[in-house]
Amino acid sequence: MYPTLYVFIVGPPGVGKTVVTSITQKLWVDLPDHKVAPNSVSRASLIDALAKAERKIIVPKAASQVISFNSLLVVANEFGVLVPGYDNEFMNTLTDIYDGKRYVEEKRSSKLEINMKSPQFIIFAATTPSYLNSVMPEGAWDQGFISRVILVYSGETQLRTLFPQDAIDDKPYKELLHDLEIIGNLYGEVTFTSEAATAIDMWHLAKGPPAPDYPKLAHYNTRRTQHLLKLCMVAATSRRNDLIITLDDFHEALNWLLEAEKYMPDIFRSMAQGGDARALEDCHYYALQVYAKEKANVDGARLIEFLQNRVPAHSVERILDLMVKSRLLSKELDGYKPRAKRVM
């Protein structure tokens, strides 16, 4: 298994996704001896770029002192630029190369043969839930590519001053670039301390608790151990160069994974037709029905539970607040009292 990662950061427009991908792209471009893919590619041109992205590392202790492999860094500020529409052949190619095994392709129109013994993509892309909803057919969530992707979601918008008083300090950037250069030249088999191996194995054999239970993540769940092991490599190399995964690395990697998985279902809730406006309408109707049946104000916890199954967690309080401000609900001591819509 190789430390190949496909990571998508997902969120509504305006939350700062491209800030993260742009910084990553700059770091990758500034790394010597690393190849970055073009912004817009077809399946064929991406394979051509990977074939040209040959890296050679000198390893004095290895049987063959010069290690050669193909590694291409793919960053997309908008996943829709990289993949304008769902293409089975394109997705299957990304799936095939994920494991780092030999890839061979012959061009019918020429004598060109692509033969890569150890190919690798690292993909880091930003996208919105609505784009995933429009481009990914229903059956795609049961297929191989998306189960290999770690989806990181946030819907929070953080406003910052446009005129910061502090001078821009490029020292952290230079230090991070220096560390990435070292990491990019590490080579060899990763090993585990006995404590780390025991902890990972116990988690794996217990089916990785707590596992996401959202239906569309069922096939993703089958690869969670693989994702965790790859993140363990990231945690280990972020601290040391000895290629040994410790118990602390396992705990840090697991925290990363569980935090990402906690918000993954919000992606699918954001995909729901109608979005927040539809959820507001449905919640108002639900509150009216409960009030009419029970002749009592509706407990806030019931409305929160109703909305949590329809919208991302960060939208729940905002929708309730909007319903109060628009006088669809009035907040009472013992809960919420629904009000009939005013006819204009």
C-alpha cells in the first residue's frame, strides 16, 4: 500500500475552499523535482502528464541505488474544471492508478506505449455539494472511485478584516516548504511500533468504531482502514523521518479521520432538492401538524431533530432563528408556537 490520497474539500460557495487549494498549489509548484498537473485535462492528457512526471530518488542502501517512479500532483480549485462531467472511463482510470500498481496503455493511433511500473496520483480538489449532486449519478456512490476519496466538509463562513495590521510573515511558508522537500524524498517501507500495531488491529477488527451509518457511505466504510493507514503515514512523516508509525501517530490520524467523517453526512443533506428554503417550509408544516395534534407548543429539541435529518448541522440554528424572525414560529417558555403564514 502506498500513501496515495484523494481528498475533496466540500462546502457551499464563499466559505474559502479555493484559499486552501491555492496555497497547496503554490507549495506544490515551488517544490523542486515534483510535477503538478495542468488545471484542465482530459483522461488522455492526464495519463500523458503522469507518464512525463517521472521522479528519480537516489537511495544508497537500496539494491538499485536510483529508484524511479511516476508521481503527479493534481490540485483543482474547482473539481468541475478537472472533471466537467461524470465519465466512467476517466473515473475507472483514477481508481486503477490509486493502488500504485503497473499501468500499461497503448495508443491505437500511434505506436506510443505507456508503461508505468509505479504510477501515483495525489488529488486535492474543492467542490460544492450541488456540483457533486449534479455530476455524480446515483450509482456512482456504490462504485470504486468515490470510496477512495476522503470528503472534508464545512459550511461555515469566517469573515476576516480586509486590512490586517500585522505584516505578512512568509517564514512559516518557507519552513513548511523545507519540510515538504524532506518528506518528498523519504523512501522505504513504513513500519509500526508494537503498541501502534496492536491499537490499529483492534480498531480494524472491531469494524472501526464509530463508523458512519449514512447509506451512501456504505462502500466508503469498506476502505476506512486503508484511509486510516495512509493518514498514519502522514502523521508520522509530519513529525519524524524514521518511517515508523507510533501510537501517537495512530491517535492523531484517527482523530483526523473521525472529524472528517462526522460532517460527511452534511454533504448529502446539502444535496437535497430545495436546500434550506425547502427545509424551512417542511419544518413549519411539521410544527403546525404537531401543534394541531397535541394542542401544545413544540419542544425545540424535536424541531432540531427534524431539521438535522434534512440540512447540515451548521444550518439548523440559523433556520430556526429565521423562522422566528419571519414570524413562522414564536419562541415561548415551553417551546415553539407555530403561526399560520400571512397571505399577502
